[in-house]
Amino acid sequence: MVSLLIFNILQDKDSNITQYPSLKFLISGVIVKDVGLKDLEGNIETHKIKFYDPIYEKEKKYRGFELRDVLQLGFGDEWKNSDYTDIAFEALDGYVAVSSISKLKEPGGYIVFSDLDFEQWEPISIKEVSPGPFYLVWTGKDKTTKNEYPWPWQLSSINLIKFEDQYSPVFPSGVSQNSSVYKGYEIFKGRCVRCHSMNGEGGKVGPDLNAPQSIVTYRNAYMIKEFIKHPSQYRYTQMPDHLDLSDQALDNIIAYFNYMNDIRD
């Protein structure tokens, strides 16, 4: 009886998300707006777009809003304020994609809410899940996750932040921006924090890489770099291969991991 009740509650929750989708807008983790799809449609121009979607690996058609219009509606001019450096896009499953505001000002970003090829949504990823109710996409062949453009699906909230304040446990304070440690941090911020956390801050899809123990305490540097570069050769995983990372870039990531381990409480 209890199991059936829990199932019905979860089913009702999923139904509400589908029927009455909304986006939460936060500034430094505090909700400032919760905007439903109908209000988005009533205040922002909608667009039909057609392009090659690298996640599906085929051409797709969607209906959605320009990302810059959504950010302007949610934050006003505040998202252009130099006090903020990044925006974190959080999905329903805890995935967090963080991107610099300078990237998000570029044209080609859309938050889509309708798959024009399917009555509902075409299932996505190896988990075969719906990417709705909102899916952030980019037109332009170079605007991929590899180049640090966010592509979260099941998008639920958008958080305007100053990265080093919001994610202070991830930030290597006190190091030079020319150092190997800082360069490794930039790679972690651009590619890894969307799934992995550092000292409890970051994505929740993959494991924390510094707590309760740093990955460098139980994996040697060669194995860590091997797994980062082509995880698909070692296990079934959602983690993408990073074949474009140079040996120096991988060494920088290890330097960052070692630094965070050394300063860990």
C-alpha cells in the first residue's frame, strides 16, 4: 500500500512537470523568479529551429526561445552585471552545467520546449529519457560540450553566480592564473563540474573527486589521465571521451587534483 502511494505521488509529480513546466531563476542560489511555460510564451518570441543535434547525432527540429531572451526575462539587466561571472544550469537529475556569461552572450543558444519531430520528446542518451520540459541547445557546429558550451536537458533552474563565491570549495584560491593548477581548474570548471563535485560542490551525476578522499590518493596519475581521455574504453558510462585534451592539459588537471588534495581539511 505504501509503495503504491509513493508510486502515485511520483507519477503525479512527473505529470505536473510535464503539464505545467516552469523555469526557476536564481541569483547566488536565491530564487528570484519562477516562470511557467505559458508566461515564457507570452513574453518572448518563439522560434522554430532546424540543425544537426550532436547529442542525437542527427538533424532535429525544435520550437523554443533564444537563450539571451530567456536570461533577459529572468534576470533583467542583472545578468550583464560584471559582478557575476557564470551561470549554472541545473537539471532535474542534479546535473549542473556551468558556463561563463561571455559564452552565453554569443548567438546560437536556444532553450527549446517542443520536439517537432515527435508528439512528445524523442528519448535521449543511453538512459533513453525525455529531455523535456526544457533542453538547452546550440546551433553552430563548434558550439559543443567539448568547447564548453552547456547542453543540459530536463533543465529546471538557471542560477546567476560569481563562480568563486558560489563554488568556493572548487576554486583554487591563492594560485597564479598562469600556474598549472589554475589551468587545470579551468578545465575542471569547463568540462567536469557539470557531473562531478569537488569538496561537495558541483554536479551530482558522477562521484566527488576530493571527498572524502581525493582521487589521487587511490588512483595513479597515468590511470586518471587514461580514464579522462577515453572512459568508454574502460566501462559503460555517460562520461564522454576527451580525446582532444593534450598531455599538458591532462597534467594540469592532475596538478589541480593534487593541489585540492593538499589543502583539503
